[in-house]
Amino acid sequence: MAGNLAARLLRKREHPRQASALELFFDLAVIFGLTLLSRRLFDDLSWGNLLQTLILFAGTYWIWIATAWSTDWYNPNEPIIRGLVLGIMFVGLVMVSAIPSAFGPHGLIFAGAYVLIHFGRGVLLLSLLRGHPLQRRSLLVLIWFSISAVPWLVGAFLPEPGRVALWLVALVIDYGIAWLGWPTPGLGRVPDENLRNVGEHLSERYQQVFIIALGEVILVNGLTYATAGITPLRTLAFGLSFLNVVLLWRGYLIPGGLRIGGILDQNRPRMAVSVALCHALVIAGTLLTAVGNEVLIIEPLSDPRDAWVMLIVGGAALFLFGRFMFHVSVFRRLPWPGLVGLAILGLLSPVLLLLRPIVVSLVTNIALFGAVAVDVYLLRRSVRQGRIPPPPGGDAL
């Protein structure tokens, strides 16, 4: 009976490969989380708060990743799995609600909800898969989430420096052990064949979460433009922020955002984790961009401040670095246009620290445009020469 239940819950090859309505509904929690993260960063433009915000982002993002993998391995249309995802969504909303004061009085709410999601999902799946070979996968994952729960929970009771240190340790465990396949003394690691993904489905999920991040940028920038007072100068700043969003969107599509389905279909479990980590960098860069553009629209000609340059330039640089790592780890090639763009931003940073936000944004967009334009040219040339196939679905180059 238990074996029949497990077999029914697992995703079959004949199941739809597109994201389900349930998964799109779950993404609403991600929108809420990204909004609170951008608000937290905007309210305190300091290096310490940047580190804290990135820690909270990494925890929130790992909840999304683990849920995306769950709906990739299991049938999201089964009532039990549907209930699991909705439960994770509710607890996740509680977790992200604590983001503004997660390094203050509500640290235990954030950490406790994070641990509850991973532990509760692990226990449920372990019981549902009783007698099935895949039960071992759930057991090993649960063991390591139980280990990382210790620094998460202990850190919640410590003052800020200790909390930052322990939560960083917990994230290293969660991300690093997943990349290694959850190796466990005496039990081994999860077999590669048990970590295989449905490439088309997971590729679509990554595209959706990136579009959500871009939507956050448009939402924040649009509201800022509408409420700060519409002037010719702010309209110019808003135009630069829109160009920035367009370049991020275009840069994501070249070539990775549309071409990872076939790669993830291969039995290469570390590749799935590499793709997840690279997307974390890309989305974190997009989050920084949202806040940097907000500063740009409010005070386009204000006196230079290190924190503002950090956001405007740092968002683009982190995005380009995520693309760089994506191309290296997934496509095994060195994306030199993006590397040149990174180098230009790095070399110009000392000068940009002395310039007004609107000039910093203009220079940043020029560097992004150059990297994207050259990548488009190289990709079109490769398609014409038959070295790579055209993008799937007839997407324009």
C-alpha cells in the first residue's frame, strides 16, 4: 500500500512538464519576500545591512529552490503534495514577514519558520515514501537539514555578530552539502539517478523566478517615480532604470535562460545545484538593482555616496558575475563580453564613487549594453554557422 502511494506521488514522464498553477501561486510568496528585502536594504544603506539582507535572501531563495525541486520530483497535482506546497507557502509567508527585524527581535521567527519548512517537508516525505527506494533520498536530505537547523536556531538567540556568523555557517551547510549530493557518514550520498530533474520544468521555473525579480524592479521603480514627484530629470532617471531592466532581461536570455532544459535532463545532479547557485547570484544582483534604481529616481543629482554607487554598480556587477559563472559551469565556456563588462565596472569604480547617481547609472548601462550587444552578435553568428541550434520556441535573438 505504501509503495503504491509513493509511486502515485512521484512525477511520471507522461506528466505535464510545464509549471502548474499551484507553483505559480506559490511564487506570490517570493514576490512578497523580495519586496521586503528591497525595503530592508533601502532603509539602511550600509555594508552591514547589505550582508544581513543577502543572508536573508539566501535563506528565502533556498526555500524556493527546495520547493521547486520537490514539485519537480513529485506530482504537484496530487492532493498530498498540493497540501505540502500550500503549507510551505503559509509558513514561508510567516518567515519572510520577519525579514525587516530578522536580525532584531524576530530572528527566531525567521529561523524557526525556515527550519520548520525543511524539517516538516522531510518528515512528511520520509513517511510517504516508506518502503520505496527513494525514501533514502529524503532521509539523507532530512539529516543534513537537521544538522543545519542547529546554527539557524542557536543563532536566533545570539546578538547580531554571532547571528550573522552562525547563519552564514548554516547557509554554507545547506548549499554546500546539496552540491555534494548530501553525503552522510555510514549512509553514503544520494545516488545520481535519484537526483535527476525534469529539465523543461525546472528551466521554466528558473525563468519564472527571474521574471518575478524583474517584476519587483519594475514595481519598486514605478512606485518611486509616481510618488517622488514627476520632473524632467526624474523622468530621465526613470528611463535609465527601465533601460537597466531591459538589459538585465536581455542578458539573461543569452544564452542560458532558454537553453538549460536539455542540460538538466542529463543525469548530472551537481549541474542542477550549479544552476541554482548561479541564479541566486543573478537574482541577488537584480534585487540590488531595484534598490539602486530607486535611489537614482529619488535623487538623480545628489552628492556621491559609496552606498549608492555600491547598489547601482554592484547590482549590475553581481548580475554579470552570475552570468559568468553560469556560462562557465553549465556551458563550459568563458563568456568574455561579460568578463570585459565586469572588468570595466571594476576599473571605473574609484571614479564612479565621485560622480552623481545619474552619471553612475549611465556608465553602468553602457557597460551592460556592451556586454549584451556583443553576446547577441556572437550568438547570432554561431546560429548562422550551425555551431549551436536556434533558441527553442522561436525566441528572437
